Amino acid sequence: MTRRPSDTPAAAGGVPDGTPAAGAGPTAAGGSLPPALGGLPPAVELRGITKRFPGTLANDSVDLTVRRGEIHALMGENGAGKSTLMSVLYGMERPDAGSIRIDGVEVSFGSPSAAMAAGLGMVHQSFKLFDSLTVAENVVYRAEPRRFGLVDRAAARRRVRELAAEHGLAVDPDARVGELPVGLRQRVEILKLLHRGARTLILDEPTAVLTPAEADALFVVLRSLTARGRTVILVTHKLREVLEGSDNVTVLRDGRVVARLRTADTSGAGIATAMTGRAVELDRVFPPGTPGDVVLDVEGLSTAGVHDVRLSVRAGEIVGIAGVAGNGQSELVETLAGLRPAAAGRVVLRGEDITNASATERRAKGLAYVPEDRHAVGTAPAASVADNLAMGHHRTTLSSRHGLLPPSAVRSHARDLVERFGIKASTPDVPASALSGGNLQKLLIGRELAHAAPLLLVEQPTRGVDIGAIQAIHDELIAYRDAGHAVLLVSAELSEIRGLADRVLVMYEGRVTATYDRSDASEATLGLAMAGGAERSADPAASVGAPARTTAAAPLDTPAPDGD
Amino acid sequence: MFFDSDLLMSALRALTPILLAALGGALCERAGVFNIGLEGMMLMGCFTAVATSWFTGSPWLGVLAAALAAAAYSLILAVGTVTLRGDAVVLGIAMNLLAVGLTSFLLRTIFGVQGTFDDPSLAGLPLVGGFSPLAYLAWAAVGVSALLLSRHVWGLRLRGVGEAPDAAATLGVSPARYKYAAVLLSGVLCGLAGAQLALGNVTLFSENMTAGRGWIAVVAVMLGRALPLGVLLAALLFGLAEAAGFRLQGLGMPQQATDAAPYVVTLVALFLSTAQRRRRNARTTGVAS
């Protein structure tokens, strides 16, 4: 009967009460500090942080000051050093030089637990949750309320409800985390940190997996946290949410701080220029294509996770499929690519029924495919760049008699594509795993475009890719379309869909619930449809996830968080 | 009558070693260590129990020594998988093979016999109310481990470690410590299982006397989904199969056929449970929630 978090209402004021936090807060340690009146020390102050990895200088004397009660965005492209900096702050990496102050007290963390004890908490991009445990168990893990050595489940539930009510993070304490939608899992992560008394929350790319409505809801929660004196560090590369949701922005490039901006005084273009080091045009919208004959015709296609999908793609057009991850897009594309059997329906490619054709037959009949998972499905990471570029082409242009691949042909093929698509690889002989994410994606897209197949299926072409690479990839896709090919594009990025697609379909719970011409596909319309808002057809099955959706969508009605 | 209280009693006696070993396996499973070395650990327990009982005259010291020896033997798995990040399947198989060879070798060098060591003055475990004291211990262990896993702080952390070691580590829980603890506990339980087999069910040691019971325990862990109560039910099934085998033998069926009963049940049970799980998976992916 030692610690019962529910017995400490002071927790509302941010007093740490979890096991690791007890007595370790800087307020307890820094007895010499004057009680701050007006001149509060910054919540987080990094000075001259330098971190070297073999071959790279990940952080080069980085300064970062985060005031208490603000939402501070840390921006930068992949490899700019954001993650390293946060790993240093969170005790996962030791800096080679520099100092860290939390609330004015110099600290040196040997582990994330030490950082947590000092009032920091991180929500990792890939959630660190226990899927088979309940929400309450996840929240109290390692800081459990106890009775007689057993976990006091009633107290744990109560604690979750209290924290949830206080911060508008409604979630059922008894639900299994593995069965929750992503938006709610994120809430569990935040609750976990709050239970441990975190005063500064670090969120790594928090909206990457959320619907626009869920993202809005998240920012309402973050605002309520900062209104209560907590501090939020937002690590992200999404400009829009930074502009709408943050107070200050620090931009990293090549391991150095290149800009410190007040959000209110800046624009998206300004930040993007700082991130990339050159002027960039954001969210480009390309002129529409000129559609020709139907290339792909899908009728009533169903498989596990996909219900009665009907769509067609014409030559010279890009059809975009929008939707939150996990609503059947992957299953649909895999079925079209021949990786999954269709349970019902018909797939016709250029007049030929390919419903039951193998992946090889489909490719032979004119289909190319850029899968979502470029590491596990799209490429063979241990094989060389040249071999990866040859894959698929080994049946066609590269094949010779006797089934042998002439090494010279493979090499020249690789050199061609490397040059044409601007793939940065020291030689075509390095393993594909040595490429950065953006370059690997260019390799994959280049390889598939090189087939010049009448139909291209492309999933999440720019996920986790730098602004520069995004632009190159978009230009390539548009050029491919303008050359008279049909493209079916699946993306979770609305700006990508809206910029590229001539028509937009929205998938929700395995069905195509809405179809828009590009001109009608506003961000708000698509966002609502992605959250199930287009499905007014009284589908009884849709009520299963209803509570979650209502809570996630509710903040749509509340005013957007103001930007100061 | 074929199914009567005698059959149940002999089933309960037969299940004790499997149950003890399977509970150990379940703990490992929950901690994220796939332990298929139960058979070897158990065999080490059998030999140590008999040897200690023989030289000290006390079956209780035999039980204690068996638990310690099997726990020490389980360190191979703990160090190999947790510290050295080796493959648990390879290690488990190696441990099982090594145990057969090692105990046969020790049987020859210490007792100077081959095959079976059997002596009227070898002290076995007494019966209390028709059962070995270890049988009661095994039943108690079901309750204790169920409570430990579902309600105790240690159990919660152990389950977390087994489910997502990274997540546990970020919260300051050392996955290695919990995995070591689970493997060592499984060693102790397998040692007790071995002692029960060699000093309870019979009073002798013979080469490879576990005869696949450790493997059946592995299957019991799978069938019981690593839940103590589930494991108990699975072990009961195998106990019944073994007892029914004896009964059939008494009815004139050839021993080779009746001895196979537990293994046939194992195969059937595995097949049915996999089929069921596949159906369920198909259903959930069909809903795509």
C-alpha cells in the first residue's frame, strides 16, 4: 500500500508520482535554485550538442531552447539530425560534447528511465506498446499502483480515467491496446507519459499515422497540455501542422541549426527553404492529364479486407486512392498485383481478364508495381543496387539465351537508371541497404517506371522521403502519366493525392466510399471521407468502431488551435 | 468400465511431470523465450534426483538437487539466447541431445551400469493421500503461476517483456533479467518434474527415461496458449492418454501401440488447434478491423 497515484491529487499540477520519478525531479534536486518568478528557466536547454557517428557528424554543436508551456517544433529532412538530437536528450545516446539543462538544472542521462525521472517523456514514431495488455496495464507498466504486491487494477483504471478526463484523452481503460485504432494508441502513449509525471513531452512524427481529424484532435490535446504548464517538443517534417500547431520552430540541416523562427512570423516556404537550403515550391498541383482508353477495369473485387471495389483507370490519368492506413488499400493493391487471391469480382487489364493470373503473368501483360514496403517487398536489401535494378527486367530486356544474365548488360542497365533517376549510390555494386530511404525509393520507382508498362500501381511513393526526393518522384510520375500510361496511386498524404491525381477515390473499411474529381477533392472533404464521414449509408457493421471515431472527429467542430 | 475413477487417478499421476515442465515452458513463453529444452532439463532432473537419493538416502535431497541441477542446466539456454542472442530452437535441441548423452555417460561412470539403474534400497518419494507430494506442488504451482502472471507486478512486467521487449526497456524494465528469471524458474520446475518421474512415478533411472514428455510439455504450452489453466487442461489430456494407454495394454493391446497413445493425442490436438486458429485468423482478417 505504498504508492497509490489516485491518492495524490497533486499529480494534476504535474508532480511526478510514478516510481521512477519519485523525488528525482529537478525541483527536488536543485535546492539552490531561486523560486522562479516570471523568469522561469527553459524547460529544455541544449547547448553545443555534438554527436559523431562513424563517417557522419550527426549533430554539430546544436543549441536548442524550449520554453516551458510552448509547443516547439523541431524540423528537418531525413538525416538532418533531429532523431539523434532527441536520442541525446532522452538518454539513448551520449553526446560527444555539449550540455543539457532541464528546468535550469544540468543533467546527464544514462538511460531513458533517467530522462523520464527528470520529467521527460517520448512518444516514439513506432509506438512502444504492449498489444495484448489492456490500456490500464500499458499506462501503469513499471509504475504500478499496488495492493499486497499485486497490481491494483481498480486504482490503475481510476488513474487512467482521471488522466483521460483531465486532458480530453478519452479511452477505455479495459480495452486491449492491440485492438485500438492508431489514434487511440497514441493517446495511450501520452497517458503513459502523463502517469509518470512527464512535464515535457517529445512526440516523434506524431501525425504520420493519423487522419486529418485525428491530427486535429491531437493538437487540441497538446494545447490543453501546454495550457497546464506542460511543454511539447514536436519532431516532424510536416509543415502544415507546424504552422498551425507550434509556437516556435527550430530547423536542422546537416546536423546544424539553420533557423530559429517564431511560427507566427514565418511561412511554410520559409521553413522549407531553411530545411532544404534552396527555394522549394510546396504542394505543387500539376495540370490534369488527358485520359484515353480504359487500361484497368475492376468490378466488384473482394478479398480479405476489401469489399466490392469497383474502379477503372484510363491511359494518361492518375487515379488516387486516399485513406487512412489499414482501410484495405494495401490489400486491394496486392490483389491487383497478384499477391493475394481475389475472393470475388473481376480484374481486367487492357481487355484481358487477369483476375486469376499470377504476378508474373500480370507483369507480362503490362503491369508494374511499386509496393508500399520498399525494404521488405520492394527491394532485396542485401543485393547490390545493380541487381535490384535488374529485378523484373531479367525476364525481358536483360534476358539472353540459356537464361543467363550478361553482367555487362546488368551493369549498363543499372548505370542508365542510376543516372536517369538521380539515384545517389557510390557504385552500382553497393548493397541496396546502403542507400538512404529517398534513394532506395528512387531506385524502386525508377526500376518500375523503366518497364514502361501501361499500368503502374504505386503505393506510398514518398513516405519518409525528403522534400527534394518527393519533388523528383512527383515529376517522374507526372511524366509517366503524360507519356500515356495509367497510374493507380495509393497515398496517405492528402497533398500528394490532391497534387497528382486526376480523380480521387476514398477507401474506408475496405470499401470505396467516395469518388471525387480533382476539383472537388478539397482537403476537408477528403479528410471527412477518410474518417468514415462519407459513409452515410447506414451500414450496421460501421457502428463497431463508432465511439472511437466520434471522439476523434469531435474536435473538428472546436476552433483550430491558435498559432501563438 | 473403461473410464472410471482409477483411470482418472492414474491420469492425474501421469500428468504431474508434464504439468510441472509445461508450467516452466509457459513462463518462458510469456517472457518471450521459446523453450524446447524442457525434455533435456527434465532428464537432468531425473538423473540428479536418483543419484542424490542413492548417495544420501534422502529422496527429499534428491528433489532439491534435481531442481538445482536442472536450473543450472537451464543457464545454457538463458546465456545462449538472452546474453549471446543465439537461436533458442538450436540451443534447445542441443540441450536435449546433450542431456541424453550426459546422463547415459554418468550412469555408466557412476553406477557402472547400462540402460537402467534400479535398486530396492533406492529411496523414492512417499505417497500422501495416493499422490506424491510433488503432485500437490504441481497443482499449487498452477494457481500460483496463474496469479503471478495475471495479477502480480512481476507477472505484468514479465508479460510486457515477452510481448515487446523494446517497449519494456524504454520504461526501465530490463528484458534480460526477466528472461533469465523465467528460464531459471523453468529449470527448477523441470528439475522437479524429473524428480517426480524418477522418484515418484517409478523409482529408478533409465537412459532417456523422459521419453518425449518434455516435448509433450512443449505442445501443452502451445495448446494451453501459455496460460497456466490452459496448460493444466492440456496436461490433463495427455495424462488421460497415457493412463488410457496403460489400460488398453491391460486389455491385451500390444504395448507398442498403447505407448503411442500420448503422441497420437499430441498430433491430433496440435492439428485441431492449428486448424481452429487458422479459421479464427481468417475470420478476423476478413473483418479487417
